[in-house]
Amino acid sequence: MRFDLTTLQLFLAVLDTGSISAAAEREHIAASALSKRISELERSAGMPLLTRHARGVSATSAGRSLARGARLMLRQAADLSAQIQDHAHGVRGHVRLFANLSSITQFLPGELKSFLAEHPGVRVDLEERVSSVVTRAVAESEADIGVFFLSDDREGLVHYPYHKDEMALLVPAGHPLARRRSLSFVQTLDYEHVGMHRGSAASFMLHRRANEANREWRVRFHATSYDALVALVHAGLGIGVMPLKALALYRQEGVKLVKLTDEWAHRRLSICLRADDTQSSAAKLLLQHLLASARAAE
């Protein structure tokens, strides 16, 4: 097969939107022209790449394989274009880094600062994502490196231990638990919580720990950031579990931190990248820097 990058981009748009008409609208092309390109792509492949349904389309097994390869090809083409353009400005590398909130809050800012000071010719794009999205993005070549805590999507990835991350309980100063120096998570379940947003690794973990104890994790509010969680706890709207080191960045008056005695409260973040060794030299340099920084911190 000979691949045309525009056709591959349109094929991915069809998968992303779930229909040819929606993809055509998004990509500003006539639906008939897009449909013709997909038919020619299937003819070249010698097999169906899409399954047509009454409400849209989905990828066949061959289509999913093509999609993975297409994302990688388009990514490499975009990187090549960026590298050529960046040479005019003295930039000699580009790394896409996806990371969860905990790592961005506690560890990555300082480590990226020192890395860029050592390698001023490298540009790093950092995006915050939940852990499950981080690993999927790396696997699908949307990111070069990922930092995550908990995810089931590890196929095709290699991962390395990163920083240790201690979780603690945050309570209003006048709360009954504020007098405790330490306690288990189960002992907090008599009270309403402020949790991180649904879909976050922290929410999934705390919900699972409560279920294991045959208890309910009662979440009164969901926050999308640690500063929002701290503000809600400070207002007396619940208690919350968050990384110990992250609290130092936010207002602490009127709240108290209580250590959790659970073994899982001492967790380990991980760094992942694709197992196919397609990373650029800049990505490998950043990986080495992050791993060395984590080792030096222990």
C-alpha cells in the first residue's frame, strides 16, 4: 500500500467522529469526496477498514491497526515539519509530555526547568491528563512520554518508577478528625468527602478502597484541581485526600493535615513510553533527566 497523509488524516477523522458526514464537516470537505477517499483506501488495502452501521461507522480489526500506524506516521510527519521550522530559531528537538495532576503539581516544574536550562535547544510541550488518558496517548503516539499513577492501558508500553507520592487527609481546623495525628482511610468514611473529578486515578482508587471495606465513599463535591479541593475543605464542605507535598502550594490557614496509615497512601508514580523505541533523541534525554531527578530525590 502507498499511503497518502491527507487520506490517513481523513480516515482518522472518520473514526474520531464516528461518521463520514461528521468527519467531512469537521475537515471541510464534501462527504462524497471523503467517502471516495475511504473507498480507495479500502480498495488499496484489499479489505474493509470500516464497518457501516445505521448510526455511523466503526473500525474493523484491520482498520484499528491502520489507525495506530496512521497516528504514528502523522505524528512523525508533524515532528519533522516542526524540527525543520524550529532550526530557523535554533530549536533542536521537540517532546510532547502528558502527565497527571499530581506529578505536575509536585515534581515536573522544577525538573523541566533544570532540563531546559541544560538543553535550551529542546522544546517541551506539557499537557495535563488523567492517568488512563496519559498511557493511551503514549500508546497511540499522541505523546512521547507519559507520567501516570494508575492505568490499565499499558499494552505496548515500557514504564519506569518515578517519584514516591504520599497521600494525606485534609480537614477543616474545627473538624472532629482535626485532633488526630494519623488514621486509616476507613476511619474517614463516616464523614462526607470532597473528591477529585470523576475519572481521575485518585477517585477510582478511593472508591475501590471503600468498596474493599464494604463501606461507601460519600463524595459531596468533586473538584477539578487541588486548589479547588483545598478551598472546598477550607469552607467546611467536606474532607479530602490529596498529595502531601502538593498542599504546600496552596493556602493552608484554617485546615489541618492528618497522615493516613494505609499502605496504599504511599504510592509510586510511573513514567511510560512506547516499547517500539521510536522516541527522538530529545525525548530520550528528557526521560533520562526525569529518572535521574527522581533517583536523586530518594
